[in-house]
Amino acid sequence: MTETADWPSEPAERARELVGGVLEELDLVGEVEVREDDERIDVVVEGEGDYGLLIGKRGQTIDALQLLCYQAAFRGMRDRKRVVVDAAGYRERRREVLTSRAERAAEQALTGNRTIEMDPMSAQERRVVHEHLKERAGVETYSEGDEPHRCVVVAPLVSE
């Protein structure tokens, strides 16, 4: 995207315009809603459309769009905050799947007294797992491997 005089100066509006343009290019109909607070900008696509193309396989397309939104929103700015892009409730559904898998991995680690390596996932998804299990008694989590094959390892805590 080239810079023009009509490009918004506010990061949230830049993100809205970018997502709206992507929807248009993909011939998808949807309402782009932006919510902003001191810590982050949420860009949510809502509507009756099939957003599978926007979300992509395992969320890779929407994750890439989220990164682009972050870069476009804060281009040339020093102060930045997190940008989260969602469509059709994908992020919440994915969070539910990840927390369920994290619970299962924790149970396996505890009952088998062994480390469990979860499937590779994005940094954002790994954060969900780490956050979910950080208060879980008896287990610890850490990330291992190199992108794009980096994964969460769930391990039983060693008794002293």
C-alpha cells in the first residue's frame, strides 16, 4: 500500500482501512468494528459471510493480516500497542481448542510423569497455552524449537 494524503493518521483507523481493503479484495462482505483501549486495538470482522478464506488454514492468513495491521497501524510511530484481528469469532473458538488441548497435555504429563510436546503453533497461540497453565499445580511449560515448528512443552514439576 502506498502512502497517500488520505491515509488515516490514527493507528486504529489505519487498521480498519487495511482490513476493509482486504475484505473488498477478497469479495467478502462484513462490518469492520474497531475497539481500542490503552493496551490494544481489536479489529473485528462481523457479518454473515464465510470467512474461511480470511482466516486461512490453521489461522495463518488471519495471523498474517494481524501482523500487517500492526505494521501499518504504527508505521513511523514510536509508541505502539498490540493489534488483534478476529473474524467470525475465530480467536475465541481457537482459544477454547487450545485450552482444552493444554488441559489434556497437563493431565498426560501428570499421570505419565513425562514431558508432553504439543503441536507447533504461533507465538500468540503458545502464549494462550502458557497463560492457561501457569496457575496449574504440578506442571510447568516452556517453548522449544524454531519457527515455524516451535511448540509448547508441558512438563511435570520435579518433587524436591
